[in-house]
Amino acid sequence: MNRVLRYLFFNFFVRPVVTIVLGLNVRNRERLPNDGPAVLVANHNSHLDTMVLMVLFPWGMLPKLRPVAAADYFFRSRFWKWFSLNIIGIIPLDRDAKRGGGKQHPMAPISESLARGDIVILFPEGSRGDPERMGEFKSGVAHLAKLHPDVPFYPIFMHGLGKALPKGEKLLVPFFCDVFIGEPLRYAGDKAAFTTAVGDSIAALAAEGRFEPWE
């Protein structure tokens, strides 16, 4: 039943909103993985970011798409916990474990998902930043890459969603969205270098758009 509800939500609500209400221009769509395991790494300005990335794929791949999200944020109520796990399909990240307060390694649920051949969605900035401004990339993406050196990481830049639904806003404003897909990266043995490579790749994709600064 939950799987049916998930298909209905994404194909009859999310997909029309993203493609018709917002409008979507995807560059280099052919670079997206056809199967997992794989990791999509993107900039983060809006709750819409996850939805946009998920509708880039054919509806049949929906069960394989697993966005990483903070458990403490999405588990604030019983309904949102159920909705996040069963409809959005998140991999809950235990931030207490990251600080040493949990028993399980914080990357363990992500590793399990990759072992099943899923396509994981990860935002290296951690949380949503200011509209149309990229924040500093955290080292978590490199820790994950070190655990899975054979898994490709696909850099993605998204523009416009920070204006359509920025952090702290609940009203959607129709605004055209551009998505740029980069060539996949693989871990080469240095965590700092990998984090830098991901950031540089996404910055290069942003430069392709030649967008005016958002004020």
C-alpha cells in the first residue's frame, strides 16, 4: 500500500508541480545513472531540491531513489516520520551518532542502501542555505566516498529553487528551475581532495549557466 501511495504522490502531484508549475530545464540528462549503486551530490536551497532530483528519473526507478535527510528534523511528529520514510523514502541520518551519541555508525544506513543497488541523494552542505548561495561542503561526502570507492558520485547544480521555495517559506512561487548534471567522480584516496573536487565540479556547472547574482 505504501508503495502505491508513493507512486501516486510523485507521479500525480510532485511531477506535475515540478514540470508544469515550475518548469524544468535539464542539461546533460544523459549523464544520470541508469542504475545503482550511485550517489547524487547537489547544492541545497529548498525542500523542492529532493523532489526535483527524484522526478528526473523514470517512474519505474522510484523505489531505488533514496534521499538522505536528518532524522531529528523529519521525525518531529508521527505523521512526518511515516510520510518521510514511506512516501519520500528517506534514509534517516542520525546526527547524534555523528557526534558520538549513537551506537550505529552514521553512514551505516547509507552503506546498506548502496549495497542494495540504490541511488542515494546527498546534499554536502548539510542543510538548506541562503537563496541561490552555496555554502561550505562538509566532509561527510568524502567519508562516504572512502567507504565506497567504486561507487560513482554525480555532481549536480540546481538554480531557481531557492527563489521558488526558500528556507523558511511555505508559499510556492512559480520560478523556472535549471538543473546541470556533471560527469561522475570516484574516490581516489584523499578525503580533502575529493571534497574539493565535488565542490569544484558543482561550481563549474553553476558557471555554465552564467546566472546573475541573486539579491
